[in-house]
Amino acid sequence: MNSNSKTIMKFGDVSPDYVIQVPYYKEPQVRNEDVYVPFGEANLFPNELIELIEQSVSATAILNGTMEMIKNYEITLNTKLPNYPYVNNDNDTILDLVTHCAYDYFVFGEFFIQVIWNRLNKISELIHIPAEMVRMNLNRDKVYFNRFWTKFTSNNIEYNAFNPAQRKIDEYSQVYVYSNGGHRRTYGLSSFSGCLNDIAAEVSASYYVKNSLDSGLASRFIISLPNSANLTDDEKQDIEDSIREKFCGSKNAGAFMLYFNNDDSDLTVSKVDTDDSHERFKTIMEFTQSRIFTCLHTTPNLFGSPTQTTGFNTQEYQDAYNLYYKMTMAPCLNTISQALNNIFGMDDALTIETESKKQDDLINEDESKQDDITTAQKETIEQ
């Protein structure tokens, strides 16, 4: 791998065979507007990004938690498609479509909706296309779909980007494209882009803990075996394996260093003063998790990890949710809503009712009723 395209992070206590690679995307120089722009080294940046995020407990907690929040909203498509209440022949609901688009919005900074017309020129289906399966040309007016970009022999399916005004008579499918890349880059910018190194560090620290447990934590004893000059390498290995099987591993955290000497002295077992590596890695975990949550404008408390200072505090939770919704979730849902407005040529194609909106409506309804009661009482008094 090219050192300029990927950041390689190594931790001494992690197996040297395991290296966390941080995916990095740099816009390539492509002058031909009729071919797709490669998405990262070997055209596999999206796959590497998903692989990294799915290994991180903090990133997956935020991502999965956000999707669950969206699933609790009442989302209504204000126009009926032929397969109502579904939006396509795969029986996806409008909630499924919005949730899938929101996932791609957060992970890739872009999403794609295939729009299918029937022979009456009416929109009949909306199908979400996973962003990792899509590539685009420079102008983003051509979309290339492939389920298996990792296979060099697979074929791409080319679509025109959504533009009803330029749709051909026999063209029954286009793909709506949203990308937050603007004019700076072809592809979108992930919400996790600012904390990819922190995600990789968290994953590495997690593997360190796992590796420490498997190997019995740090070496805590030196066993000196005397009169071992005549032992063969196989015999030494058998002795070491026997001791390791008996005392080491996650069930027997008694890691050791074995020393074969030629002296006539007695067998000795010396205790080794261990360092505070577990404390250092605990600090790394806390530091990286803090940066990951900061990057997504949220707090661990919102996703099931109460803070040490206050534990689970209802008011703190509500404040964290309100901030997260306004700064992160609302822009995402508004973008998806606007996409559907553009597709159907409407101003209110989508209605999204959140829990907070329901509470506000109930409060407003109660206040309205109270105002009516007060007004009626005043009228009675005046009479």
C-alpha cells in the first residue's frame, strides 16, 4: 500500500500481524467526464470505511443508535405509489427508505435513490441504492452501479442522474444523487471523517485488551531453569508449552518469561514489576471515545454510556438529545425530505413527526384548551 494513501497504526502489545489501516480518500485527477471517478485507492474506500467503523464500539453505538431513533419517528410519504403502503416491489416502506438514506448520509455524506417510472410516466417505485455500490463521473450526472467492485470481472450498470426534463421516452429509471461534496470533490464527506484516526486507535486499544487476555496479560514472572544445557529445542518448547497451558491464558492470568541457564543453582521464580500499560490504554480508550462523540456532536450519555459525574440524568439526556437532533439529525432528515420534494415536485412530500414534536403539539393543544376555558370563563363572568 502507498504510504501517502493510508495511515498505518501499530501498537507494540498487539499482534504484529494485525495492523489497523485508516482509509484515506484523495480526489484523483480524472479528465474524462464519461468514466467514473475511482473512490479511493483500488476504488475501495467505501468498503474500507465500513469495515473500520463496524469494528468501533463508539462509532457503531452512535450509528446504530441514530438509526433506531429515526425508526421511532412517524414518517409519512404524502403521495401514494402503486404498491402502497410500500415504496417499491421489494416491500420497503418509506421508513425503510429514509433510514437507509440516513445511514449513507452519516457514513458517506451522500445517498442514492433509484426512481422508476411506469408506462404512464408516473413514478411507481423508489429504491435505495447502497452508497458503497455506487460510483459517479466528474459531473455527477452519470451513476455506475456494481454490487461487487472488489471483483475485477464484474460489470457496471450505468444510469443517468435524476433529471426528468431530460428523461428519454424509453428511459424508465434514473438515480437521484445527493452528495455534500459540493464543487470540491466528487464524492461525499463522511460525518466520521474527522475522527477516523481516533476510531482506529479505539479499535487497536480494544485488540490490545483482547490480546492481553489471551496471552495472560503482561509477563509477571521469570522462571529460571538450571542445568538446561543438555535440553534440545524441542524439549525446551515442550516445557514452555506445559507451563503456558497450566498457568496462562484468559482463565489463568499468569504470563511468564522462561530462562534456560547452565548453572547448578536451584530453580528460581522471580516476580516482575509490571508497568501501568493497562492504565495507559484505558486513557487512550477514554480519549478516543471522547473525540469520536465530539466529532458527531453528541455525548456517550445519549447512547447508553452514562458519564462518571452524573450517571444517568434525565435532564442531561434530554438536553443532549435536543442538541444532537438540531445539529446532526435534523439536517440529515431535512436533506432527505428535500430530495423527495425534488423527486415528486412537491413542497411537502414527506412528513416527519419526532417525539419532541409530538410533545410540543400536546403542550400547544393543552395551552389552547386552557385558553378556551379561560375565555369561556371570562365571557360567563361578563354576562
